[in-house]
Amino acid sequence: MKGILHMMIKVLVMPFYKNHAGLLFFVFFLMFGIVESTQIVFYHQSLIYGMLSSGIFLVVVFVIWLLYQLKSLHFLLKNLGDDAYSFLSHVTLLPAAQSFLYFLLISFITFLPVFFYTLAIYAIGIQQAFYEVLALVFVFQLALWLMNAWMLNHSIRQRHIASRVAVPTLALPYQQTQTGIYAGYLFKEEKSALLLSKIFSLVLIYIVKETLEPGDDFRIVGITWLFALLSHTYLVQKLKTFEDHSLSWTRNLPIPVTKTFFSYLVLYSILMVPELLLLTGSIGRGLSLLQFTLLPIFSSTFLMAIHAYLLKPNRDPDQFLTYLFWLFLGCFMLVLSKLIWVTGVAMLLISFLLFRKRFFQYEPVE
Amino acid sequence: MLEPNQKLSVLFVRQTAMLQLTHLKKAYGSRVILEVPHLIIPDGAYWIKGNNGSGKTTLMKIIGGINPFEGSVILNGIDLIKNPMAYRQQVSFAEAEPVFPGFVTGWDLIRFVQKTRHAQDESIKTLVDYFGIESFLSYTVGTYSSGMTKKLSLLLSFIGDTKLILLDEPLITLEDSFLPILFSLIKERQASGSSFLLSSHQPFREDQFVPNGKVIVENQTAEFIAS
């Protein structure tokens, strides 16, 4: 029986963390990277105190946890429904209560990053005697774990019954082009991941936008933009997997590699349009028109640099996080040095050369 | 009645080295999957024969420009590595178990391939009629059965004026009544100058298709045997 649980962790939990490395990295930086090291304990104490003492703040935190849990639920349900994971249907041979417990454990393990932070909330809450709020936090998190466990258990046991809930899809008119197919994938197959990335990134941009004042340094927007981009790295990974799985046959078509490169570049530019629109009000207020036009170049080339890395032949998947870290750090330093345009151009050139060199050397992983 | 020099000319065309593989090697780390020192395949339609795991699909994916390899693959004088676009304009490939994006329609994929291979609308209409699949092309591919997906994949491989069409296991998942249609299309395209490489575990029925020879894939290498 332990073998089944071990297999479930291997095929559900580990891919979850690998696929969400970018997003988790982004949140980690957001929580711990933007505050001075000497202030970090005080910052988090204040944050937790605010959460425990303000009802609205607590609701906002609950909504973020709910979104995270829905994101992991979506990922796990998708894997469970994948033909490649059909062997997991053996879980249904276990008693319902046992499979539920296994899924509860899976649900808890995917929630661990939040839970670790919750330990700090409990510690401060007990110290400050916020017992009722802590009970609420415990009940809410327990409800989230139970919700996911029930959904997963129900899904695998009822997979032979057609779903009564139809998720609306967007009808995209340009699916006969490369960019159209890539966009179609994100808008139709990765709706929740896209939504979550957008929520994180738009909230971040909105907060910074509201604090911008005339004469403010462009680096504030540049760094924020870089953090916002981190929440999209998961989408790049998903697109690459989609390309490997469903578009490997297109490598036989006479499509120039340059065209494929620019198809992705266009997609990644389009991806950040909502954030750009949000920032339009800040032109002339900490952001010049020229600087504004640099942002889409920076974003598309940053995401292309990740895409080009994923084309590396015989790549070690575990090295992705290391690459992402160094890419982020390099861009961070260059933006701080007021070299955002140099960074954009350099990333465009390097990613183009790597993409062109690697595209046909790479073997799609099926 | 052909004149002797005309006969010679026909013979010469028939024996032209369509596909040349030289020092071809495919390995994953130290594990060699395929090693072909030299292989010449003339124009025609050939059966790629081999046991499970012998490397038939790997060979076809290499020739189709899908998988990377060491060595050289030259089709009608055009090198796959040195001139990848011109090479790919000449070759099309239908996978044994095709996987397409589930959210696009059959028409979307046909138009996409049509644009990349610069095929005429008229030829697309002829192909769709030939395959008899128009009724489901407006639906998303995710709703197709494996047989429908297979037919779509085969149709896509016939789009454009390709000189070599690679069909990996074309017989699987198709209903028997469709096979005469497929083989008559292969004969038609052969008559207009296309060559074929077909892999199959099962022998072809002689009343449907008689290959011009075989490419035997075994012991990590490939050998050409003319009929």
C-alpha cells in the first residue's frame, strides 16, 4: 500500500513542484527578497500581526491561499485525467476512505510552502493571544486540504461519469498560425494557470503603480516588472511541454526556425499586454514613454531566454531552477544598473542565437 | 514502344539515389539505437520492416527531420543539416500514433499545414473528398477517435508537393474499408513522382500494395533490399 502512496507522490507531487518552481520562486522573492535583511523579521512580524488583527487582511490572505489550492487542484486533476497517468486508476481498488486519506496527504504536501509560513503565524498568534483567529486559520486550511482531497478522490472514482460542469472556452479566430496555436493552448488549456499568473502580476504592478510619483526612478518599475515576469515562467514551461507533446510533428514542416522564434516572441509580448495597459496611467509619473516601450521588449526577451534554455539538448530538469535564479539575478543587477535596454537587446540576441542553434538539435520529450 | 535510349533514361531515373544516409548514428548516451554506415534508397515505395524496438520509428523520425542525429541524410541532393528548409519541403511524415492539440479543429490543422507547404485550395478539397472526413473536420481534434486522428494525420502528410512521404504504421487503427482508398492514393502520388517509406508490422495485401523493396531495420542498423 505504501508503494501506491509513493507512486502518487512521485507522479503527482514532484511534477507539481517542478512545474511551479518559477511561481514559488517568485512568491519567495516577493516575501523575502524585497525587504532589507536587517528588517526581514520585523517586516514579517508586522505582516502577520496585520493579518491576525485585520479582518479584511485576513480575507485577502484566505483568498490567496484558496487560489493557490485551486491552482494545485487544477494541476493534479489534469494529471489524473491524462492518459499517461491512467495507471493511477488502480487507486480506486483501495477502500474509498484509504484513497481519500492518500489524497489528503497529497493535498497537504502540495500545500507545504504555505503551511511552513503558517507555522510562523501560529507562533506569533499564540504569543499575541489571537487564539480565535488561529482556530479560524486552522479550520480554513483544513477545509482547503479536505476540499482538494475530496475533489481528487471523487474525480478518480467517478471518471467514467461525464462531467455536468462545462468550463467556458474562448473561440480564437487565428488558430491556423503558430502564435495562434500557442495562444490557444494558454487560453484554452491553461486558463487557471494564466489567470493565477495574471492575478499575481497585476496585483504587484497595481501596488507599485499606485505608489509612483513624478520623478521616481524607473528602476522601481523595472524591478517590479521583473518580479511580474517570474510569475509567467510556469507558462513558458507549460508551452514547451505542449510543444514537445502535441506539436513535435510540426518539426517536419518547412517552417524557418526564425519564424518559430518570432511566433513565440509575439506571444510573450501579447502575454504582458494587460500589465502594460495597467501602467499606461503612469506614463509621465515615474515612467517615460520611452521607458514604457522598453517593458514589452524586456518581458518578451526574458521569457524567450527561458524558452531557449528549455531547448538545451540533454538538459537536466533539476537545473532549471538554478538557471532561473541566475537569469533573474543577472537581470536584477542590470536593471539596478539602469541597463534595462542593454539587458533586453542582449537577451534578444542570445536567446535568438541559442534558439536557432538548438531547435533542431533538441529531441522532443514525449 | 520506347526507343532504347528512352528505356535507358527511364532506368536511370528509376535508379537515381533518392535518399542517402551516410555515417548515420543515433544514440542516447552510450546506448546506440541506430548506426547506418551507408544506405541508398532509390525512388519508389518501400516497406520498412523490423521488430518492435528495432528503430523503425527512430529512422523515420530522423529522415522526417523530427529527431536529431549524427551523420548525413540527403534527399535528391539536398542535405537535411545544411539546408533544413529545402529538405523539409520535400518530405512529409505521418506518425504511428499522432498527437495533435485537442483544442484546434481538423480544418485549423489542414489550413496550417497548407500554408506552410504552399498547397492549393483545390488540392486540399480533393484530398478531403478522397479521405471522406469532411463531416468531422469542423470539430475540435480532442473529440476525435483514434481512427479519425489517424486519418487526419495521413491527410496532412499528403498535403503539398512532397517528394518523399513517410508513413509510420499506416495500417493501425484504420478500418479495412479505408485501406484501398489509402493505397490508391499512394499509387496516384507515386505516379506523379512521390516516393514512399511505409513501416508496418503486418505484411501488405498483394492486391492492395506491392512495395518496390524493403528496408530491413535490425541489429541497430538498416539494410536496403530491392524486390
